[in-house]
Amino acid sequence: MSEHIPFNRPHMTGKELYYIAEAHFNGKLAGDGPYTRRCHHWLEKLSGCRKALLTHSCTAALEMQALLLDIQPGDEVIMPSYTFVSTANAVVLRGGVPVFVDIREDTLNIDESLIEEAVTPRTRAIAPVHYAGVGCEMDVIMDIAQRHGLKVVEDAAQGFMSTYKGRALGSIGHLGAYSFHETKNVISGEGGALLVNDPDLVQRAEIIREKGTDRSRFFRGKWINTPGRRRDLPICRASSLPLFCGRSWKKPAKLLKTVWPAGGVIMRCWSLWSGKESCAGRRFRPIAAITRICTIFCLRRTLTGSRC
């Protein structure tokens, strides 16, 4: 009986189980924790892209590319005839039409000499696939795209840490996608990343990744747009200020004043009345509950453009 030869063997460097245990210990398993941030920064530094965003698969990153390009029914995207189904599915799911171009015999990548004749008035983008980590002829592809006003979205699922003339695959076009499936060189079980190289697409990419919200900007303390005005509110912290215990009242009071001017005064008066410079102790709990309710009420009115 012949020995079974597996398609791949997932590689471990030795500390994976330790990192998994640390994530469990920190209670942060749903993403966007310390490890996610470290990966984002590392990918951006490694590839030179404007923004890297981890996804649950390369397929998800490809589908985000189609959303960012605003592919509409009937729009055409040129891609190689030899690729994984996700490259085409991402376009078809938006109602677009994949236009297949034959591949080169030497690299199995899209034949760049056949791309231009496939361009029509309905063409929106070119999707080169870097098969087996071998880079497509990106100089030619980018030149064609520029002359015809097209976007270039790289499928670099197999091209992580590979380069084309010194540039990381996935960082040359307007958008790129990596795969960290267990069959790849760097793995996370299932996983992927979207690389955003066009600065005009960064904010929208974050919003799409956050299910249509600007939560990433919110947690960074960015400006929050409201009807008729703009306010820079540290709301995520301010809404929980009255629950701070055992800490100085000064910092919570300062933050609370941004949404409720009277709140800081009340916290200061309560501190003096209780004879302590902190909000620890049982006597603070009743007013803490009242303050929290008032804070949330004022936050809601602030976001709707009303005065508190």
C-alpha cells in the first residue's frame, strides 16, 4: 500500500500555542486586539502599503475589493482564465462580468500582451493573479490601466513576501489581497488581508470592514460628524466615566465635561463632600448611577445636534 502524500503540512514555528493562550488570558479573541494591531503594522511596514486590514480569508478581501470599486451589474473585470474561483466570484456577486484572458506558458500568470484587446467601455478593473508567488508583469499592466482609466486589484493570495522588481506583490496596484490559509507559506488556519494602496480608499475600506460603521475612527478618537456641526467626543470613555472607582476624579471630570459641563463640577463637589480625592467607596455609587444616566442622555442629544 502506497504512503499517502498530503497536499500540505501546516508549519508551526514553536510559539503559536503560547500566543493563543495569551490571547485567551487577555480575553480578546474577536479580532482588533493587540495581535491584530501588530499584524496590521507589520504588514504595512513589510509591503509598504498605505493600509493593511486583516480579514477572515483572502476571499473576503477580494469581495471587499469589489465593494471598494463599486462594481455594478454589467461592469467587467479582466482576470486570468487560470485562477481560484474566488477571484471571479467576488465580481459575479456584485453583478459584474469576469472577462477571462489566457495565461502565459512559462509563469501561468495572465498574458499581459492579451489584456488590452479585452478592454471595452464596460471594463472597470484588471485583476492580475500572482500564481505560485511569481509576479505578473505589473509594469505593463499598470501602464494599460493608466491609459484606460482602470483600477488594478492584485490577487496575491500565493504571493505573500514575494516581490516584483523590489516591490511587494499586493502593494503595486490600487488594492491587493493576501491569503493565510493553511496551504500558504504563512498561515493562520483561515485568514487573509486587504492591502489598500490608494489613499482615497483607506477610510471606505475601514468602514466596509467594520460592517458599514466608522467604528475604527471612533475608537481612535477621530472627529464625529453630526448634523450641522462637528464635535470631537471621547464618547466611548465618557459613557463609562461614572464607573471609574479607585482613581483620581480629575481625569474623569475633564473628559465628562466635554459632553456634560455640569458633570465635572458634580464629580468635584462629591469628592470634596466625601473628603476623598477619588471616587472609591460605597457613598459614590448612588451618584455614579445618576451621573451615568445623565451622561448617556447628553451624549444622545449631542449626537443628534441638540443642546444638553
